[in-house]
Amino acid sequence: MSTVLDSLSGIVGERWVRTAGPALDTYASDGLPTINSPPRAVVIPGNRDEVIAVVRTLAAANVPFVARGAGTGLSGGAVGNDASVVIALTRLNRIISVDTVNRRATVEPGVVNARLSDATRPHGLHYAPDPSSQAACTIGGNVAENAGGPHCLKYGVTSNHILELEVVLPDGELITLGSPAGEPWGPDLVGLFVGSEGMFGIATRITVRLLPIPGSIRTLLADFSSVRQAGEAVSAVIASGIMPAALEMMDQSCVQVVEASIYAAGYPTDAAAVLLAEFDGESEAAVDAESAQIAQILQANGARSVRTATTAADRARLWQGRKKAFGALGRISPDLVVQDAVVPRSALPDVLDEIAAIAKRYRIRVSNVFHAGDGNLHPNLSFDGRNADERRRVEEAAGAIMEACIAAGGTITGEHGVGSDKLRYMPLIFDAETLTVMRDTRLAWDPAGLANPGKVVPIHACREWHAGGRARKAVA
Amino acid sequence: MSGAELTIERRVRSLLGPDGVVDTNPAGVPRVAPRTTEACALILEAAASHGWHVRLGGGSRWTSDDAPADLTLSTRGLTRVTRVSPPDLMATAEAGIRWSELKRALADHGAWLPWDPPGADRSLGSIIATGTAGPLRSGFGSVRDHLLGLTLVTGDGRIVRPGGQVVKNVAGFDLTRLAAGSFGAFGLITAVHLRLRSVPRADVTLARTGTRDELLQMAFAIRDAGEAPAALELASPGITGGSSWTLALRLVGSEAAVHEARRVAAGTAGKLEELAPADGAGFWNTLAENAARGEVTLRLGVLPAGLADALDLVTHHLDEECLTATIAGGAVRWTGAGSAGQLRLLRAAAAQRELPLTIERAPWDILSALGHFGAYREGVGRLVGSLRRVFDPTGVLVIPAGEG
Ligand SMILES: Cc1cc2nc3c(=O)[nH]c(=O)nc-3n(C[C@H](O)[C@H](O)[C@H](O)COP(=O)(O)OP(=O)(O)OC[C@H]3O[C@@H](n4cnc5c(N)ncnc54)[C@H](O)[C@@H]3O)c2cc1C
């Protein structure tokens, strides 16, 4: 390994290779607090050619590697171990071009999500996917996780916005996927790459679609005396045919934490749940009419009150609590697990009841703040990781919540990815045949299995480990 | 009919029992239409072990009838809509259902799939396998953007179920997107989970005629001024049956939003004529049918700024009889009769401009020579080949040579 590390220093310069000390600690975990595993080394290349050279060197020495953006991932995806090298992409942070006529931009993977929209705002354009971590997370990490965000309800998730990708394959070969206008050039390999969690190679250049910033926006805050009513109101809004730009829910536990924090947004703390609904469009008159209609629907479905924010300042205040909810929750206990699961919208009321029951059963504080319009839940489990019994209860409660969501016809992750955290749940939603094909799909990109090994597909659950299963077919 | 074919037919019959229909096509090739995914898997598993070459089809003649094969596997027996959930805005349907029937079944539930694929009454599976989107692509994205998950039978008869039934899902690799638009290279799609919308309250079509380039300018002005239209489509006279080019704008949504968008568009593009609702629907139907009426249909992925150039290119190499441009969706489509030589030259010229040209449908002699996609970009061919071997290890599925 030491000769490999010397070669890496030769490529990127000594100061961009870290092999010991606190520098490694930073890379020992991502946004998920329960995994802590320092890599053998961290290398921080300064450009694409250095990425290629680094990957070639590692491939030649058969050393596994883990691509890493900002490390805000919540499934342990960007974490390696003492046998692997982390390739941090934070220095590849140039916005290469903004094409306002065709509404697209080409960026390096380390560009921070919010920075891209900041740069395109003067042209009246923005990059629509807006994960709550957008002030920190990178476009490369968004591509790898297929990140979502509040406004993905109307505008779609990351994969709906990626047109072209330049990828360094795990053997160091550079390929380009997609095409300038987004039409696949052959099978849709851009679509396949997005969400591959760093296991298919490293994205070094990303061309994204930009959308016009809507001219008119209204944000509504509705509060409810029961979570069930709020869940039913969500279905009513969606059924109206008016597509909200965002439709977010926070339960009482979350509201109380937010209101006690510096991010207080003026949410009523006695409400069982609040809904934040946003409507946007080009014309003031139309957006007014639509939000008035929705306000009526919310009221008819049990909202105690509905407030409408029109000015940018009022809207920002309403959103602040939502956007900083994770931060506020992080302050009430030493540790916080942010869960991520999706259920059919119509199942929201029942599943929320069930989550409350699970919280009670395991004596864990669970606060819900989530993308209600998509049925994408984020139960937050607050705990003290120093207490082994509490840790165990959190593990069990998290598992029980997953099972409840699956039983309701849902899935185990809507936007945070599988990483290593959710490997164990994969066999609950995919059969052995499907998992085997997923694993083999990965091997088509990475025959040596060096790119972020051990994530996404639980190898033990694949077909040939099952007694009586068909033998694995030949794979190149 | 040769003895070998009879053997295949007999084998297939004994595998399926009452679980599917078996007949022979006019060329004497046995054709089987199983009624379940499992039966499809049995057929492909047998094909893999006996070395049969299988052509996949939906019965709507969208794949070349004349592709050489030992057996045709059709989705004609898979026509059920197994679930429509209006509150969740999702549906599950089998791949062989006709588009018109699916549309009707969804409408009965107040639900809508924002697709208007070129072609007359195609099967759902063929729309997905060929990734053919129509004018609504401008406002709602491509076919693949509406799929939540699917059931795929691989070339060697394994049943794979990526994705799920919920509208947001990042569990596992996105094999759904790989299968959609890959022209059957990775297996037979037997069922899909679809993401729906509510039937829009208002649905208005506005149109005007003029010269191609003046309409193109207007289209850009509309795009820059207003609400994102559901469709903003430029169509040649051969498509609409008119005497000059047509620019058509479709607005859907709430009454208020459509009203405002109509006002803005009128202010931008001058005399746009509003069609009566039935005429609007008729206009888009005619467009869809004519946009696939030739024996060859193809599409180019084009940036808005390159549309005029791309239209010129197709006109130069082929003709401008049946041409459409999806302004915001970044696509130019052509249909007609073209030779392999013409298409090869067009593709080469398009590739120089970084415009992928996908041949959606053509007689087999053209497809086998040119492929659906043509030469891949550097390094991509090897990757596609490796992926093909995962899904079709023994090469059962009939696809154009050089395409993996
Ligand atoms: C407070 C908070 C709020 C969040 N809110 C949201 C939200 O609303 N929606 C949402 O979707 N997520 C959210 N997340 C999760 C996280 O921010 C996203 O998953 C984000 O996309 C990760 O980006 P990153 O740059 O931090 O990637 P990292 O965490 O560094 O890496 C994530 C994965 O991407 C891979 N990767 C990184 N760069 C590349 C590359 N260039 N090529 C290939 N693979 C690469 C890594 O190997 C890893 O598997 C939130 C996280 C936090 C902490």
C-alpha cells in the first residue's frame, strides 16, 4: 500500500494525500452517526485528469476506493474502511458553463448544490432539485444518491434533471453518457448511473437541466389537531389536480423543537401537525386563484387555520423552520437518526399512527418532518448513543418503522440511498433474482468490484447463496 | 414449415399448456403469446437452453416483423390493468394492453398519464421499450420519467422486479430506466407501475400556421414568456394535412392557470387560434398517427438552439414531408421511407453535431445494418455489451448486430 500512496502523492501532490491523524477522522463517517470507519487514506485530486490517474493507480494495485462529495449522505455511502482509499471530489468545484439559451449548465461534481442556483439566478434560472442539505451537499453526491428535496414533488428528482455525464469508470477509462439535449445515446445509461451510489464509477462532469425561476410563489401554512387529518388533507390536495410545488408536513414533536430553537418560524406549537404547501407559476392571478382553492380544500379537510405568505420575507420565515428542522432536532439529543422511507400517499395516516405506536413501544422520541406530497417519510429518532440500551431500542424501532412502511406497500428509501445502513432491508423488498441482476449490473461497470464495495446490494441475499438456486450465469 | 420449427412449436405448446396462445406468423415462424409473466419466463428459459433466437413483440407491428428469429414472443396475452389507485396516482398494467384501452381505464378513475406517443394504438410495452414520447414530452418529460417500476423477464428467463409502486424510490439500481427505451435488448417487459396525474381541469389547444422558421421563432418567444406549456410542437404539412407548417400549443392545468397562460401566449405569438375541445383532441390524435405513418420513424435529441439546423439536416438527407419538433422537449422526429444509405449519412452528420439519432422502427434490413442507435460513443459499446451479457447471457434476444 505504501508504494500506492507514494504514487498518489506523485499525482496530486503530497499535501492532497492524508494517511493519518484527525484528517482521516473527518472521513470516517458521513451524515449517519452510527457508522465510524476511517479509510486507509484520503486523496483529494484537483482535476479530472488527476482523478483518472488516481483511479488507474488504485485499479492497478487492486485497492478499493470510495468517491466522496460533501459527506452529508445519510446512509453511510461515502464511508470506506482501513483497506480502501477515499477520493474526495471537493476540489473539482468549477461551474464549467451555463447555457441560458438551452437552459443547462455543466459542472464538476464538487460544486455545492445551492451554489449552482446562486450562479444561475441572475439569468432567471435555477437548478430545481433542492435537498434540505443543499447549502453543503454536492451535485456529484446528488447524482450518486438521486437526491430529492421539497420541490421535487412538482419538478422531479435528480434523475429528471441530468442530461449528460462524464464518468471515470473503475478501471480508469473515461466515458460520456447521455447527450447534450438529454436524449440517451443508446440505452439510458445516465438513468442507470444516477442513484448508483458511487458503485459504477466517478462522475467528473455533470450537465444538468435548468428551469426558469417561477415569477409568482405562494406559501401556505395549515395546522391540524390530528396527524390523521393532516395526512388526509394531503391526499385531498393532490386529488384536486393542482400540483403543489412542495407539500411538507411536520408533526407536533418536530414543531415544538423547531419553535424552541433559533429557527422558530411561528408554527403553532399546540397543533398535532402542520402542513407547508407551496404553489408557483408565471402569473400572480393564477397562483392566487390556485392557492385560494387549496386553502379551501385544507379547511374543508380539518385545518384549524390557514396562513398565506406572499412576500419573499414571509415565505422565507415559513420555510426556515422546515429547512432547519434537522439542525434543530440535532440539538435536543446527543444523537439523531434521520430515517427515510416512502409509503403510498393514501397510507400516510395509518403509517403515521403506527410510527407513533412504535415510538411508544420502544420509548424513543420520534419526530416527523417530511415530503408529504410524495409520501416520503423522515422519522427522526433522537437518542443518546452512549447508552447501549437506547442504541439497541433505536435500532429495533428503526427496523419496525421500515417493516411498517414496506407492509403498507412502500419502500425503504426515497432519497437517502441504501449505502451500508439499509443493506439489511433490501431482501425485504427485492427477491434474490432481482438482487442478483443488480449485483451483476454493478459488475458490468466494475468487474473488479473496486468502486465503493459492499454497498447497496447485500451479496448474501443474491441467488447463488440460496439452496437450490440456479447457478450464476457467466458474466463478462 | 421445417421440422425444426415444428419442434419448437411443439415444445412451446407443451410448456405453456392452456397458459398462452400459439400460432405461426405468415412467414411460418411460431408465435407465442403467454398470459402470465411466469409463462414468458418459461419460454425464454427454454430458448436459452435450446439456443433459440427470440423476437419480442407487442402485436402492434412496432418491432420489425421480418427480423430473423426461431420464435416470436408476444405480449398480446398480457392485457390486464391490475391496479389503479387514484389517491396514490399510480397504476399497474400489463405490457400488452393497447394504449387506447389503458387511457380509457385510467380516465374512468379520473387519472391521466401525460403521454401522446406517435403511432396508432400501440401496446404499452412497445411505447416503453422504444421510449417513444410525443408532444407532451415538452411539459412532462420522457416516457421513462413516468415509470415507478416494472417486471422484466431476462433473455434467459429470470424474472426481475426493480423499482416499486411508490412515487419516490432510490432503493437499488435503476434497472427500470435501463429497460425503458432499450428496444428489448435487456428482456421482455411484462408489466409496469405507472405514475399518473389527475385529469386536468382545463385542457386547451391553440394553433397557427406559417412558415417553419417564423413559427420556430414564435415558439421560442412563447417558451421564454410564459408558463411551461404541456406541449409546444411544430409540425410539417404532411403531419397535419394542412398546406403550411403548424405551431400548436397545449395548455393543461387549473382553469386559472390555463386562462393566464393563454393570455400570455396570445400576447406573444399573435393570432393563435383556439381549437374547440373535440378539434383539439382530434388534432393531437392526427398528429400522433401521422408522426409514425411511414415504414421508418426516427428521432434526434436536439437542443432548442439547434432545432432549425436539425430540421434542415433531416430535410436535406431525407425530406420534410413528416417532420415534427418538440420545442422544449429537445426532439425532432421524422417518419417516411428512407434507405439505409440515406439514414447512414444523416446519422453521421448528426453525430458530428453531437445529436443522437435513434431509429425507432424500420424494416429489418435497415435496422440490422444501422442499429437503433448506431455507433456508441467511445467506451460505451463495451459497457453496453457487458450489460447485455448480464441480462441475456446466451444471446437469445434478437437485436441488431453491433448493438451489444
Ligand atoms: C441535514 C441534512 C438534510 C438532508 N436533506 C436531504 C434531502 O432533502 N433530500 C435528499 O435527497 N438528501 C438529503 N440529505 C442527504 C444528503 O445530503 C444527500 O444524499 C446528498 O446527495 C449527498 O451529497 P454529498 O455531496 O454530501 O455526497 P456524499 O455523502 O459525500 O456521498 C454520497 C454518495 O455519493 C457517492 N459520490 C459522491 N460523489 C460522487 C461522484 N462524483 N461520483 C460518483 N459517486 C459519488 C459517494 O460514494 C456516496 O456513495 C440530507 C442530509 C443532511 C445531513
